[in-house]
Amino acid sequence: MAPLPHDEFWMKRALKLAARGAGRTAPNPPVGAVVVKGGRVLGEGFHPKAGAPHAEVFALAAAGPAARGATLYVTLEPCAHTGRTPPCTLAILQAGLARVVYCVSDPNPLAAGGAAMLAGAGVEVIGGVLAPQGRELLAPFLSAVLRRRPFVELKMAGSLDGRAADRFGASRYITSEASLRRVHRMRDRADAVLVGGRTLELDDPQLTCRRVRGGRDPVRVILDPMLHHARPQQQIFSTGTSRVILCVCDQLPLQAREGFSGTNALFLPLPCDAAGRIRSTDLLEELFRLEIHHLLLEGGPHTAAAFLEDGVVDRVHFVYAPRLMLDRDAVPVLASDRPRRMEEPFALSNLRVRHVGPDLWIEGVPMRSEDPLPVRER
């Protein structure tokens, strides 16, 4: 069956609803659903958190008996298994829907098969409507299912000549209030935000969502293998509503942690190399075990470059303020110890360039040999 002309219109509404659950549903995906009949919305809903009813259930409950013969628009293929909640396919069949239109096929083998089950029961099923937009929204969930690691977004800010801070380390705030609000919205949608120890020491950030009304603070992760930079009196250890995870070398003496006993810090010991560095892949594996599926990386320059070189960054955001530092010793936006020739730079694809207030915001995907999230629509 082919999609109808108005299917994309209603799917956009379902995607907008799904976005309201972003950052709040792990290990489940954010999903939105709309029940429509005769061009009129009968009910809609989104999945608010793991363990709560799914989006389809909220939408069908709002529609009531009028849902019989209607169309359901849902951003993810309806599930066909019993987990914390009953299968959505059962609720759909009981409601007597005539048609189901979904955006992205469920890659989870435990939950997939809902489309085939509905079609076998005589329901008209259409998949893949606005699939690219759906995959973008569901990227953290898809990464968790297909790669068993978090989806990693990198955000770095700097001047037009590529400097993140002056030579003394001062960087707050190089970009505009409009960009800061946008970054706080990104934090609100992420499961966790990460910075390196030197950024913690220089900026003393809170890493909260205080610029977002009703925002939810992400888990805050500090990468400081030898505890050279973290101090108990830094404000991150006494502010915000979320936990703080200090990633340290597993060879670090236990007495080095003693000063943090009265703070909100949790220690995550990880293997480190001879230079005292923790591999990003080991870190991501542990964060995934903690049900962190969406990680926002906010620097600093060395930490960001290391994640890029390890090939674990899935999307980048570079925010440039309309100013010039004109200082060769100012701190660069990215800093790697590895020499790199002009013919071997990191290339970006899927570029989006926009203005956010006075700033230039560039978003892209680091190019790879294959799609890191291969999902085909059935």
C-alpha cells in the first residue's frame, strides 16, 4: 500500500509529540502517536518514561470508541511483545483501527513484528513515512539496539578564528545567550553530558538545564582519570538535580576520592593506559550499561579531539561567535597531539548551517565508510 497525501502531515504531528519525551524514556525510545478520522484528531499521546503506557495507548484512550475505523499515526512500529507493559498491537486490534501508519521499523528483535501481526489481522499498514526524520529523533535508541553504545553528539563553541578560550583559559561566555539557551535544550534531551577535567577546572560549570523551563538535568559525567582537576568545592558537586559521575583510572588510590564523600559524586573506575588515559570506547561501554543512550559531549578541546579520532562521535555542532581572538596562543576549539596532513582531515556530511542569534551554528555528521545506523524500512 502507498502512503496517502496527508500521511506526512499527521506524521509530523506524531514526531512533534515524540520529541516531548526525548531524554526521558531510556531504555525505551521516545514515541508519539495520533488517531485521526475524517481529517480530525480523535486522540494523541507520547511515551513519557519507561514503565509508563506507550504513546499508542494514550492516543487510543483519548480517542475512545470513536477510534474504530480510524487511522493511527505512530513514529515507531507498534510493539508486539509483553515487557513492562502489554503489546500495543493488542490495543490497536481491540480498538478496531482500519489503518496504521508508522515512521521507523523497530530494530529490536524482541519488540519487532508488530506491522506483520497487524497486517495479518486485516489492518492496512504503511511504514517508512518520514523515516529520515524519525531516524534522527530515534538515533539514541537505534544506537543502543544496533551498536550497544550511546549516540554521541559533540558541541563545541569558539571564535571565527577557531579559538575556544583565551590563552589564560577563560571562555565564558564566548557565544550568545540565544546559543546558550539552545545548548540547554540539547542537554534537556540528552541522557548525560560529559566534559573533561580541565574544562571542569577552568569553567567550573554546572552542566544543568536552568535556561529551559521545566527542563530535566542530564546525568553529568566528568572525565578526569587521575583527579588532577576535580575539586569537591566546584559547583557541579553541590548544584543541579542529577547525579555526577567521575570517571577515573582504576589504578587511582582510594584515598584520592576521600574529599568527595560528602558530595553528589559517584566514581566510575575504568582501565587506563600507561599515560593515564581512558579509552572512549571503554567509557561508552560503561555508560551504556548505566542506560545512558544519548551522550552530549561538551569538550574540552583535547577530550573532543580524542573522541573524534576514536570514531565514536555521531553528530557534531560547532558554534562560532562573530569575534576574532587574533592570538596564536589562545586555546583552539579542537586540539590533538597527532600530526595530521592537509589531505587527511576529518570530513563532515549532511551539513546544516544556520544563525542562532548572532552566532553561526554548523551541524554535521563525521563521514564514515558505512551508515553507522543502518535501518531499512519494511
